[in-house]
Amino acid sequence: MEPENIRFGGGPSSTLLHPLVAVAMLISIVLILVLPRKYVIYPTMLALFLIPKGQQIVAAGIHLNVYRIIILAGLLRLIISRKSAPYAGGFTFMDQICTTFFLTYYVMNSLLYHMQSQAMIKNTGDLLDAAGGYLVMRFLIRDREDIYRTIKAFAYVAIVCAICMMNEQRTGSNVFGILGGVPAETVRDGKIRSQASFEVFLTAGTYGAVLVPLLVWLWSVGKSKLIAGLGIVSSCIMLYTCFASTTLVGCVGGIIALCMWPIRRYMRVVRWGLVALVVTLHMVMNGPVWSIVEHIDLTGSSSSYHRYMLMDNFVRHFGDWWLVGTTANGNWGWDMWDLSNQYVAYAFTGGLLCFILFLAIITKAFSRLGIARKLVEGNKPEEWFLWCLGASLVSHLVGFFGINYMDQMEFGWLALLVIISVAVYEATSSKVPEVEATEPDFAVFAPNPRPQQEIKV
């Protein structure tokens, strides 16, 4: 069993709110409420990612993280909006399946802890983070220009975090630690694992990894080359200074996906080839195919064996967790309470139904992107945009094998799902914008895009 102090989310037992954070929070709330909707994404994203999770107000046992307050402000802006249809394309199937997942996880995890009051409070906060954050971003991201602004906001966050993470390497001190609410720096094998405003170095590095494909697209569009270039450099700095194999493998996964652009029309063959490879390896290896994870160590100090054991226990103890999850995983081996695998984390804390719904979200995202790409085939700037979204999705999925999103990275994941929903809506409703884009080095854009077809999403 995990330590009692983090069993239901942990955090300080009293209010921790630095004066600078309080001022930044108030400014962000005012901007969210008064700015034109298209610019609200900037204060929202900057506040969500640059204010540490530990900065929070505690009242009557309820922890209101600053980013939770920011989400409430965003929901208020959504409510007072006079728009009759606040979401691009309406409430799509992706919205439905995501909402179903959020609610199912809330119910299953509450049942797992027998509806204990502290568990219910914690799960209510998690539901606000996930469902509230998703709905706010669906309201703020409605078209291609909103996607531009969102990715630029991500780049600004990366630039700030990269500067702070380099400073951590130089001084051994985290600037965000002065504010409070950030765990102490992790040092392993003499290397400082920088984390900036994130809860742990793994999520900090993963932020940089999944951002690279999006910034590559932003660079190729040509509208914000300076910000995109600085963002790519900053993302690489975040990857390097966190010294984690998980983040490096996630970034490599995204880059490999980008490089498969020339064979985009043959992805069915690639997918089935990967399935055949996995089955073959499982049959010929001495251990199970997931034992490959045990041998991935790109930094010389990775906890790859721990990741392997998580996956192994996931398979071997299926009967213990399939119904509503389990609280016994801490007894299955050393540090098995530390669920550093997103897939395993949802299975152990929400049961088989939550695990299936999570996979369904991923599958639907890839499926919608594939359909949209085929509809815009011939319009290479548009194909490239959708392909970069898919590459970022791949980066997330690879990273999920070594980390669960316990902090701001959850909003990075939700934002990508929202961006995919909007991009697919544009492609499938003949609303693809006219965009001048710089082609990738390995592509030749067609001068006359194929006419779009309209299908129901």
C-alpha cells in the first residue's frame, strides 16, 4: 500500500499560496473573464502550466489547487457566454466518450475505496480537473487560429520552463521552489533531474517530448517561426535536463512518426506489421514481450525494471483489479504502489471498464485523424497538419509506458484531444482554412487540393 499521506492525493494540510502566485492567479482570472474569447487561451494555459500544483487553498478538508480555481473561472466564462453552440461541431462522439470516461473513473475509484469521504472529495476534485479542464478547452479552441494560439502558448511555457530547468542544473535550486508547492529536486547518480513548475521531472520532460511534433508543424506553417524555433530548442532542453529515459523514448516515438510521412498511405500495412512483430517476439523471447521495457535505459540511471514489473503484475493479477481496480498492488513487489505507467494506473485505480474506455479514446483519436487525412488527401499542408497531430499523439502513448500524468501534464493531454476534435471537424465539414505552409523537406505539396467531402463525425 502506498504511504498514507499520499493515499488520497496528498498535498499540504493547510493553505499554501505565495503572494506572487495569488497576484498571478487574480490577474489570470480577470483576463479570462474580460478578454475576447480568442485570447483567453493565453492566460489560461500560462496559469495552468506555470503555477505549481502545490499552490492551493485548503478549506474544510477540500484542496483547491490554483489551477482548479482557474478551471472554475473558465467554466464561469463558458456559462456567461452568449454563444448558443459553444463547441466547434457540437458535442461530438469524442466529447461523449471522454465524458463517459471521466464519470466512469469517478464512480469506479469511489467504489474502490468504499465511498469513503476523503476518497469522494479527492475524486470530485479529479473530476473537476479532467471534465472541467476538457470542457473549458473545448470552449476556447474552436478553429485553426485557436489551435495556432494554443500551440504558441505551449511554446511560451516551454521557453520559461527551459530557462528555469537550466538554472536548476547550474545552481541546484528550482526557481519555482521559492514559491513553494514543488517537491524537492531529485538527484540520481549525481545528476540533477530538473522539473521546473511540474510535480516531477518525468512530466516536465514529457511536456517537451510531446510538444516537438506540434512545434514542427507551427514552424512549417511559417507564421510564427521565431516562437516555434525557440519552442523546439526549449523542448529539447527540457528533455535533456530531466535526465529520464521515458521522455527521450517518447520524443523518439514522435519523431519516428513524423518521419513516416512519406509512407502515410500504407499505415495499415505498418500497423499489422507491428502486431506481427510483437506476436513473433512474444513467441521467441525467453520472457514475455513486455520484458523489453526492462532493458530500456538511455540515461544509465533509469527505473526500467520497475516499469517492467508494473506491466507484469498488470497481466498476472488481472483477477484482482478487473472489477473496480485494486488497493493491494503495493504488496505485489517493491514500490508497486508507484504507478509510473498511465495504462496500468487507470486499470489499477478504475478497473477494466476504465482501461477499455481509455483505450477507446486513443483508438477513436487515431481513427478520426485517419479518416480526416484521407478526406483532405492531395492537400498536403492539411495532411501534414493532421500527421503532426498524430505524431504528438504517438509521443503521448509511448510516454504513457513510463509515467502517469499526475500534474499539469493532464491538461496537455486533454488539449491535444480537443485540438484533434477541432481539426477533424474542420476536415470533415469542408471548413479547412486556406493556409500557406512551408512544406517538409521530404514532401511536395500539390498546388490544387482535392475537393472536400462532408461526413458526420
